[in-house]
Amino acid sequence: MMVTGVVQSMTGESAQRAALGAGAIVIDVLAANDGRLPHEKIERIRSMRPDMILMSGGTDGGAVTHVVEMAEYIAAAEPRPRFGVTYKLPLIYAGNKEAQPQVKKILEDKSALVVTENIRPVLERENLAPARNKIHDLFLEHVMQQAPGYKKLIDMTGAPIMPTPAAVGLIMEAIAKRDHLNLIGVDIGGATTDVFSVFDGVFNRTVSANLGMSYSVSNVLAEAGLASIMRWVPFTIDEQTLRNRIKNKMIRPTTIPQTLDELQIEQAIAREALRLALIHHKSLATGLKGVQQERTISDVFEQRTSGKSLIDMLKLDLIVGSGGILSHAPRRIQSMLMMVDAYEPTGCTRLSVDSIFMMPHLGVLSTINEKAATDVFVRDCMIYLGTCVAPIGQGQDGEVCADYEIAWPDGKTTKEQLRFSELRLYPLDSGKQATITVRPAKQVNMGAGVGVGVTREVHGGVVGLLLDGRGRPLKLPAEQTGRVAALAKWFKAVDLYPVQSAEC
């Protein structure tokens, strides 16, 4: 999809959120103030060949000039749809209602125009649902109609067909609502990585179209950079060999790792794909931009007119991972550590994976029977890995990060010190809970303030309780020998890749 707005950081971004929330891949955001000349905008619309365009702009009752201008650029470009030569390009208008008559006059003959409610009726409020619903309808009507066998599939099904990201989003929302959780979910596939979040009841979804583990694996390399991927590889490898392996995965996307080296490289790439997708998600899961806020003088230096991200890792209760690399990792600890390394959770955070990738199917079922869908998901699909306890702060390797005491379900207690650059893993079975008291060092924060102790209930899982003393933000040694040694130490501490005996 291509989206348009008047102000790039306001209506343009609201339109982008609406499109991403519908599971679309946003190829460009055009705005009146994006710095491009009229002919550049027209050429861009013409050359990109989107499946669909979403037009927004202006609050209801505001000026119409810029909205009409954008409609004229689209009309001048005369964009053709990629699929179906007999079709007109689907175009959704979700901007200032005062401009509707003029937009209809300009674009009705040039496109398959659909008019819906304004995405940003007033500056202080977004209204994304009507536009998202229209995007889903038009996607199924115009784009999916070109898919082989789709008409036959419609005849076979008794429920509406739903795009995968939309269905996964529904089950994520249902779980968060049922258990009153703040959660982040991720579905990492071959071509895209979808990130979902629910914080304080507000749901957001983004699709990172260029981040995937097979078809898009070269994009991960291009966006993250070779150094960022190599920092997670626990052995020395020359640059060209690593590039060749990544390119081989792209041209043979259905292959799976055959050796331990290949598995470690693939899981290193996954960490970067997950990390970049979350950064993308955080940038769009924000409060509304351009809204006047009451601010103290101290805030003036920190706040701009941009919205603040809604993603607060200290408030996060649960991370749900899905997709082949996470669901089918040879060992569950590998899935857990990939998510911990990529997302750097802070405080106490529970982690889980969808073991059999039933989230999309159960998302559709949730529209018919929400209780049945969430029950099946929690009992039969969700595998709880355990809890990660991670203090915020940094220090020298070997310095005391925190003192901790764990009261186990059987009545025993463990009292130890967690040191910087240390990982510790304790078994704690699924369904069991322990109580951990953490007393951080004076420069370290567990969420209650620097140096302030906290006591938390922590849940078990198939992996257990992971104490992460590597510091937040997580920094790996810059020098290669030190980095490989640090990775080897961490991986050994949690038995990430067990060394096979010679007889095996």
C-alpha cells in the first residue's frame, strides 16, 4: 500500500498506522510537507505500482486545499493496479469530510474509490477501525481474487477469510484482555516480521515487510549491517563466507540448517530481525503527534511534538514468540535467549512460544467463540518458557549487580549474588511459581528506582528462571576475541548448544 497525508508526522503517520494495522506493507508515505516536488510525487505514485492507496489528511472541518492537491497528484499519476488489468486501482479516502465532494469529483473516474470516516477527525483522537476494515475488504476483493484457488476456498469455508496478521492480532488482543496483560507478540516468517503489542488496553500492530528469515534475509543483512549479525556468532568466520551463507538461504528459502554452525548463524540473524522489527514497531506505536500537552519547564528539553512510544519494557508482562525460527528451534532455551537478546526485557518478564503456529486459525475462531479460542491457545499451543529477571544498569565484568533470594515452591531458598556479564538459569517447572527478592547495587534499577529492592512472583516454564546480569542496555564486547569468549560463556551457562560426545 501507499498512504498519503497532509502533515507527514501527523495524518501521514496515522494513515500509516491504519495500513500497518490492517497487515499491509507500506511502500511509501506521501505528504504535502515531505519535501518532494509535485512531479516527484506523481512519478513515485506511477512507478511504485501499489495494490491500494489510502488517502488521509486534515481534521474534519479544517482546510481542504492540501487534501485536494494530493488527490490531483494521484489523478495525474493514473496509477495502474499490479493485478487484474480490467480493475481500477482501489483507493480509500479517509480524510477531512469537507473535502469528500472534491475528492470524488477528481478521483471517481480514475480509481475504484471508497469513502470512509476520517482517520483523524480531531487532532486529539485517531479513528482507525473504519479505514482498516475497508482495507481488509478491498484486499480480499481485489488482491486475493487473483490468487489461484481463492474462489474455491470461499465456497469451502463457513467463516470469513482473514489475512494472517489480522487473525494473529485478534488472538493476541483476546489473550491480553482475558488476563489483563501488557504483551508483545512477534510472528517472524520467511518474508516479513509482524509485531503486535497491547499496553494498557491499546492494541498496535506493525508489519516489517523487509525483515524475514529466508526470502527477505538479505534485507536483514542490509538493514542491520554485517557487524550487527556477526556480533551474535560465537565463532570466528570471515565476512565473505557469512555473506555467501546468507545469500544461499535467500535463493534456497526452504532449506533448514544442516550443521551447528549454520544453526548459530541463522539464530544470529533472527536476533537482528526481531530487534529491528521491534524498533520499527516502537516508532509507530506512539501517542498522537501534534497534540498540545501540559508540560513543565524540565520537559521542554525532552519532549518534542512527536508522540511518546507506548511500549514500556518495565510494564511488559509477557512476550509471545511465533514463526519457524522460534516455534521449531531445536531447544526451547534457544527460542528464549533469542527473544531476550533481541528485546532486552527489563525487570521480570514472562516468555512463551506458539508451539504449532495455530495463532492465525484461533484468531479467526475467536470471532465466533472467543473463550474456546483463548482456552485452546493457552492450553494446547502456548508453551511457557519461563521468566527473565533483568536489572537495568551497567558495570564492570565481575562486579556485583544485585543480591537475590529465591523462595522455591518446595519451601527451600537460594541466596546468591548476580554479577555483571553473568547469566544464570534455574529450573522452575511450568505451572509452578517462586518468589524472588532482588536488591540491586547502588547504580542498578529493578524498576522501583536506582538501588531499590523489589519482590516479585515469577512463573516457571519448560526452560525455567533466567537471571540476566549482562546489563541494560545490553552491550557486547567490541573486540572480536572478547566477544566470542563472552558468547561462549553465556551459551555454556544456559546449555544453549550442548556439546555432543564423540560416540554420538
